[in-house]
Amino acid sequence: MSKAKSVGGKKHHVKKAWMQEHVSDHWVQEAQRLGYRSRAAFKLLELAEKDGLFRPRMTVVDLGAAPGSWCQVLRQRLGAEARIVAVDLLPMEPITGVIFVRGDFREEATLRAVEKALDGRKAGLVISDLAPNISGVASADQARSVLLGELALEFSADRLQPGGDLVVKAFQGAGFEGLHRAFRARFDRASVRKPKASRGRSQEVYLVGKGFLGGGKPLT
């Protein structure tokens, strides 16, 4: 009985510490000040500046878009003539000029809805901030994160225009190097980035593929 109370107390302490860190975080405060829905906005802004991701009037697909901070950045930086298609299983509050498709991008019905939203266009940029639901089993969570990266790469293979770019969240660990190799096989350049707004202790990085070369062979 006392052991259960101790475990519960530990969980409460960890959650409280995380909340304290979150509300005092510089990037969280900046997001609130500037009206972004999450601190993730600053990750995309830094990646875009470093790798020249944004071009006026381009078509972009945002996988795992909710709550919408990356879509906010896209709408601000790309202008009203850009076509932005956001996809997520979770609901997302509307953003003017963003077409939202609610569903799992691995499912056929969602893919059909995305194709309809693209209206015959190929994307100049696909971005994915997808992360797995954390189970607490490190090896399983890492495998799921790599799989999501592979799926985003496969999604982009059919929807990126030649020379287009792809940004995918990934976590360093087992399988990461294989995912990086797959990027190098399909893009003219593939870089690993860790934006300043990513938490320092996190294994989170972003793979940035520049200059799509074509679909190539399916991943194995």
C-alpha cells in the first residue's frame, strides 16, 4: 500500500516539475506572446530559414498538424496564394486559408481526401511533426518513431514535385541511421537539424531532405 502511494507521489512530482518547466520555458512564453498555438512554431521558422524551405505560392502538406502552429507559420510566411493542406487524427481549430483533413494519413480514405484538397497539384514541401504516443518502453517508442518517419517519406514520394523538400521529426536511436540513409537516397541533400526550440535533453531532431530526386524503390 505504501509503495503504491510512493509511485503515485512520484508521478505527481514529475508532472508538477514538467508543468513548472513548461510555463517558464522561453519558447512557450514567446509562442503565447506572438499568438502561436505551440512552441513548435519556432522550430519550423528556424528550419525554414536555415534550409530555404519557403517559396511564395507554394503547395505544402503538413502531417500531424494539430494544434496548428506550423500551419500558422506557413500562412504568415507563404501568403494567401499558397495552398496549405493540414492532416491530423486530432481536431484542429480552423486557420484561414488552410484546408484541414481529419484522419490517419496511412488510410485510403484520408489519402483520397488529401488528393482532393491538393486539386491535382504536387507539393513543393511536405512537413511532419508526427511523434508516437509514448508507451514508456523506449525500444518500442523508438521503433514507432522511425516507422512514422518512413511513412512520411513514402507519403512524400507520391506527392512531392521534383526538387521539392521534406521535413520529418525523428528521434536519435535505433533505426535512425537507416532512415537518414533513405533520405539521402531520395534527396539531393539530407541534413540533421536540432532547432533551438527543441528541448536540449530530448533526442528529437529533424531530418530535412532538399531537392527531391523521385520516388525510387519502396523502403525495406
